[in-house]
Amino acid sequence: MTKNQENLTKSRDTHQVEDKPKRRQFSPEYKKKILTELEQTQGKRGAVGEILRREGLYATQVATWK
């Protein structure tokens, strides 16, 4: 085994992946802020999608907040 292969094997062993990712939790204040911002952008083409992408949210997720 070469030196590079040894280093690669060691680096793989040291990285651990969590079994289950943690769920994000949003405060009521955050939800209200996002919903208000979305209401203000109605009628502007592409604005809702831009906000959702920026915040890492899905439309269905925000719809349940309403």
C-alpha cells in the first residue's frame, strides 16, 4: 500500500456520518417573518421562489404554516 492510499484510508475512517439528520425547527417569529415577506412580494414575478431558495424552504412547508 502506498503512502497516499494509507492517508486516504485514514481520512475515510475519521469522517463519521450521523445516522439520522436533525430536523430543522422554526420559531413562530421566524414563520411570521417569512409569511409577511411572502405576502409583500405577491404580484412580483419570481419573488416567492427567490425567498424560498434563499431560506431553504419548500412551498408546501410554508403552506402548512398558513
